[in-house]
Amino acid sequence: MSERFDEIRNKLESSEKIVITSHQSPDGDAVGSSLALYQYLMKKGKKPVVVLPDKYPPFLKWMAGIEEIFTFDEDANQGRELLESADLIFALDYNDPKRAGNDMGEVISASTAFKVMIDHHLYPSEMAHWTMSDTSVCSTAQLIYEFIAGLGDEDLIDATIGEGIYTGLVTDSGSFRFPSVDARTHEIAATLIRKGLVHNRIHESLFDVNSLNRLKLLGYSLSQKLKVLPNIPVAVIYLSKKELDELDNEKGSTEGLVNYALSVDGVQMAAFIKEDVNKVKMSFRSKGDVAVNEFSAQHFSGGGHKNAAGGVSFESFEDTILKFENVVYDFFK
């Protein structure tokens, strides 16, 4: 074991109040990584707490330990107390405190706890005392496996811990199809299956269970709102808050919608733009060398990965649409 992992192993052994955090609008990688680490630390005799900025999407409600997650925006006072009393804070799947939201991010920044960042996004900040960052891997979940292995505890990884890791691998890699998937990704998946993971059950839970409202929203989005922009290989779906409310939109129900736009023949970049309260949220996906993280960072205060990124606009929904269509044409010049 390297001196680097000796340091964090000693810190884990001496810490009494461990808090695991992740980013706003937690996805499968954020939740999966958090629960995998939670289950591992429980197995080590610790009593960690998972604190997420807001609610996890319903399609993850089947995961072991999900009921133990504390949601900051449902009780900010208690969330603040948990973070302020922590002596060790894990920051998973985000590279800057602001990605945990303004309020929770400020508490994390101000905390005197020893901070550990495990993440795969570009440009990690200096928020942590100990950082495990690799932008080449497909998911933070892959790094969680390597983190546990680096501590010498690979044998402790069982099907329950593996469930969180595998969920992160699958959801953040587009079911193992993104270029960031490497041989090691598949090796980890194979190891988890050998440890008793039932991979088909996870796939079914993630992708084969939909609410009626989600299917109606999907049908409406594809039949009425999907369009390909003239003369450039870009497809986009716009949904206003009024439309989302009329369709009884549930948290997480638009997850993956942008991928349908990207699947249109000839399209190299896709966007899903939805109106929210006081802001407009944006998801971008691309193929090949189209770097949507650079596009998002330049125009919509966002970032992410080369082929998968997010952004936000505080202009009106209508003005955001106009801006997007203007800048995306310039992007493809």
C-alpha cells in the first residue's frame, strides 16, 4: 500500500463523523458512488451519513441504503449541523463546492473537516486535502472501486457494495458505450459479477421500469418537440415549465431524453433544454470530437465531459432558446 493510501486509511480509522456528499440533481453515478462508499464504510465499522443537496430521482429508489440518504434542501438546518460536526467529508462526483448548490456548498467550503475528493470531471478545484481525480475514466464509481482496492480492501467488496459501483458504471457510461469506457471498466464489472452481482436486475431496475407519466412525457417530447436544426447536425428538445407541469413531470422523468435526440441519423450534437423555477437547465450530448463541455462552459456556465455536459441559463426560456440557436451555429462554423 502506498504512502498516499496510508494517509487516508489512517484518517478513516481516526474519524468518528464521516459525511459523504455529492452534487446537485444527483444521477446514477452520484448516488451509486455514495451508496457504495457508504456500504463499504459501514462494513468497516463506521457510521457514515450520506448528505445530498436535493432528492435523488425515483428510478434509483430500489437501491440498497437509499432510505438512509439525507436531503439537504428538505432540512437545511440539520444538513448544516451534520456537515459542520463532521471530521471527514467525502466529495464524490463533483470538483467544486458550488456543484453541491450555493447553500450546501458554502457549508462544505467553510468546514474545517478533512476533505476527500473522488471525481472524474475536468479542472478539479483545490477544495480537498486528499484528491483522487482521473478525467479519463467513465465514472466516479470506477474510482470508488479503485479507492477501496487502494486501501487494501478489495476483498470486502460484495454484491451490495457492487450494486452502487455497477449502477454508476452503467449510467455514466451510457451502458458501456461511451469512449471513456476502457478494459478496466469491464474488468471491474466482471469482478462484481463474480462477487454475486445480478447485473440484469440492475439494468431492469434502471431502464425497464417507467411511470405512465414518464412515457407520456417521452411520447410528447419526441412527437411534438424534437427538431433538427437546419444545415447543422444538431437536434434539440425544448420543454417549458408549463408543458412539464401539464405532463405531471416527476423528478428524473426527463433523464436520458437528450439521448433520443442524439440518436437521430446524422446528428452529432443534441440538446435538451427545459424551463425550471428562475432558471433554464440544459443537457448536451455529442458524438466523436464534438466537445460539448467546451460549448457549455463557454456559453452556459456549465461543463462536464467531452461528449456529455450540462449547463444553466438565468435568462428567460425564450431568450435562452434564441441564444442557444445562435451560438450553436457559430460552434459548427
